[in-house]
Amino acid sequence: MTLEGSSALAIIIFVLFIIIGLVLSYLYGWKAIKMTGWFGSQVFIASVINLFLCACAIFGWFLYSWNIDEAVFFGGLMLGTVLFMVGEAALIVTLFFRRQKLINAYHNRMDSPVNRND
């Protein structure tokens, strides 16, 4: 089976939706850690956002491909699952390696003269 016509476009949209979900969850985690200084809880929330958006993409793929072909359905399901796992690992690892810089940015913001209550 070759990917022709709307199947190729649907796969591109499916993958782009998962990548956009990863970017949005990373931006949330990055901004929330800088604002609150809490690492673990914000990474968990960013991971749940990524999980939710990937689940929406996989559900959309289910609705699209259910009546087309069984191979397209399971191939897209496998692709979405692998992209989710790789994206989730990349999200957690990236935020973990930037952890100290983000927490230092929080402390610098809290130590600024604007935030002092002296």
C-alpha cells in the first residue's frame, strides 16, 4: 500500500498536531517553572498536557482511518504511540537539563527590587 492523496495529507496533519502538542507542553513547562520555581509538579502538568493532546490526535486518527483501511489505522496508531513516547521523553529530559537555569531565573525574579517587601 502506498500513501496517496488524502492519506499522506492526513498523516502530515496527524504528525504536526503531535509536534505542536509537544511544543505547547514544553512552552507551558518552561514558563511555569520560571514563574513558580516548582519543577516536579510543573513537569507533571506539562506531561499531562502532552498526553491529552496526543490522545486527541490519536482519537482523530481513529475517526479518520477506521473506515479506510486496517493497515492505515494500525500504522497511524503505532506512529502516534511512538511519537508520543519519544516526545514525552524529550519533554522531560529537556526540562530536566534546563531545570537549574529555570529555577535560577525564578530566584532572580524573586530577588529583584520590585518584589521586595522591605
